[in-house]
Amino acid sequence: MQKLVIHGGHRLQGEISISGAKNAALPLLCASLLTADTLTLQNIPHLRDVTTMRALLEQTGVRILANEPGTAELSAASITNPTASYDMVKTMRAAILVLGPLLARTGQAYISLPGGCAIGMRPVDQHIKGLQAMGAEISIEQGYIRAQASRLTGTRIVMDLVTVTGTENLMMAATLASGTTILENAAREPEVTDLADCLIRMGAKIEGAGSDIIVIHGVDRLHGCSHTVMPDRIETGTFLTAAAACGGDLTLTRTHADTLDVVLGKLTEAGASIETGESWIRLRMQQRPQPVSLRTAPYPAFPTDMQAQFMAMNCIADGTAVITETIFENRFMHVQELKRLNADIQVEGNTAIVRGIPRLDGASVMATDLRASACLIIAGLVAQGETIVDRIYHLDRGYEHIERKLTQAGAQITRTN
Ligand code: EPU
């Protein structure tokens, strides 16, 4: 099994280029199911989840016409097998994103029900309820969702809670429904907007993406288009937090500051000085970070996908921070690992109290999920001595060439078998 070996204590200096967003690329790949024409996607990150999604789409009948680095050309001219097997869904929960498009395009879908995962229960009841409201007949058979509908019908759907992939699934399904669908309490995440932009280019009639009410007027067919995946705001935030924790002067290119308002505000609160341009962000940090308390919530509030990285920075802050996780019920798995580096953290329910100490000490730690892996890397980069991060297969699901990018910025980090 591969591991990362980190020698901490180096400042981060220089330039890092940001990849396309994983959580935008995955639904965009699924959008290819909605048309018989070719969908061309650019700025696709090279990640394990993307490879898994491509394989899943191929199993349904999608042909991948070009597969150059950064580009995917997909043709769903004929969908022969509207199925997502347990083997696929268990390795990548985002596989649920094929449910809406398959059902809308072919009238049927047979999708393995995702189980819980390391960060929480993560049910998909809102996806199912929304499709049922649009007229789908849905049953659960031997761990699979069996969905059927001759044609989905637009309706008003008020979601019980804000769900990102739930909003994406229903928005994609509604593009080919008859009549108008109104999604209320929709997710406002930039990845939802990126998907809507692509769907609109494909001929969909969508208004309000980026707000909590999205209106979709169904059309008879969608056509192909070319679309560039938005930059990864979580990868951007991860490198910025690493630089704020380690100190240094880091510029991130091919990214956008406007999807990161709250994160940039919190980094400023920690003492970083930040400048932004049209497609770059520069962070300078001279001193030990100030503690930054935060509460995760749906966009535009502080993202749960940045909580673990900020926890690592707070471990060496000059004071105490309180971190509250409101999205996932079990997203503090990194706490036990951070404690192995001597961090002082106390968890009470969904709140962690982090008392900053002047230095962490390197140790062997184990990654439990994608963002926990990023958190442990940041902790390893600031710790004195050697930190070994095990189980980094989680990391490869969501960060493209992370050790190469960090090495370029002066970190000492290598991958070993
Ligand atoms: N939820 C339900 N019922 C549903 C759907 C969601 O109860 O039908 C609950 C979840 O259990 C959770 C909350 O609602 O407590 C929010 O979950 P959401 O559905 O928004 O999460 P997701 O769509 O499964 C996406 C990202 C996650 C990110 C979350 C929150 C993708 C592929 N995944 O997941 O990304 O944490 O939104 O922003 O877009 C990651 O990249 O590391 C990651 C986990």
C-alpha cells in the first residue's frame, strides 16, 4: 500500500496550478447520458473517482471517443444497460448521479443503493422522493433502486434539506421532463451552477441555478456541446490553508477567488494576507496562525470539505478555536490521528475544541477519508520531523498530483510503496 513520507517544517513558496473540480467533473460526466450527441469536457482532473465514473458510464453503453489528458469526449448515442452495480457504487458514492439522467433518457434505471461511509450515513431519500414526485415508480429490490417512468413530469419539489448531488440529480432529470420543475431549498454550490451552465449549453432551459430556487422547463431533447470544468475550490482552499499553516508566499493559478469568499475571509482572520486576480490567488503568511473558529454549512457558508484542513491549521494556532460540523455526523475521524502528532483537541458531539500548541511532532498516521487525508498532510507539513501518512488511496480520489504540486512549492513529501 502506498504512503506519503513528509519532512515538516518548510515554508511553502512559489506557484501551484489548480486542477478542474472533482465535484463538478463527476456530475458533468453524467450529463453525457442526457443526449445522443457528443459531449466534450475540458479541464477534467486526473483522479480515481473520474476514472471510476468513466468506467461506470462505459458499462451503461457510453462510448468515450477521446481520452486525452484533461479532455473527455463522451457519446451516449445508445444506452444499453441503465445500471450502476454495487461494485461501482461502493467505491464511489457519486455513482448515484447517473440515476436521474438514466431515468430521464431511457425511462429506467437500476442503481445500487449507496451504503453509509466513513463520514456519515448519507442517505439518498431526497433523490428518490424528488423523482417519485416527478412520476417515477421506484422500489428498493435487494439493495438496488429500481426506477421506471415513461416520461417524467415537471412538478414543484421542496427538498427537506440542502443536498448537492440530490439537486444535481433532480436538475438533470428535469431537463427532459414534460413541463416545468421547480426545485426549492436547492443547493447553491458553484458545482451546481457549473452543471447548469453546461446543461443550458446542451439546450436545457434552466433559471435560478446558484440560488435556492431552480426552475427547469423540460425539453424534448438535448444536444452536444463543449464545456470547461470549473477550477477546484477545495483543492485551492487546501493549498492556501497549507501555506497559512506552514508560512510562506504561495500563488495559486488557474483558479477563481469568487467561489471561496468565506474561506479567504477565515484565512485572513488567521493572519494571512491575500491578494486576488482574475484567475489567481496569492497568500502570504509571516507568523504563527491566529485561531479561527468556524461552523460548516451549505454554500455560501463555510464548506464541510475544508473543515479538516482548518482543524490542522488550528492545531498550531496561537489560541483556541471551536469547530462545529453541521453537514456530516461523523466527520471528525482525523481528530484521533491529529492527536498522534500531539494536537490538543477535545470533541463534544459535533463540536471540536482545538487548543493550539506551538509545534506538532511527526508520527505515523492513517487517512480515513479524502479530506482527512488533506488534513493529515497539512499537519505533517507543519510538524517537526517525519510524518508518514498511510492509506493515501483516499487522497488519489480527489487530489491530482498533490505531492508533485507541494514539492514544487518547497515541501519535502514523497510517495513510497
Ligand atoms: N442527505 C440526506 N438525504 C439525501 C441526501 C443528503 O439526508 O437524500 C444528507 C447527507 O447525509 C448529509 C447532508 O444531507 O448529511 C448533505 O449531503 P449532500 O447530499 O449535500 O452531500 P453529497 O451530495 O453526497 C457532495 C460532495 C461532498 C460534499 C457534500 C457537501 C460530490 C460528489 N460530493 O456530497 O464531497 O462534502 O456535497 O458539500 O459533490 C468530498 O469531496 O470530499 C465530498 C465528500
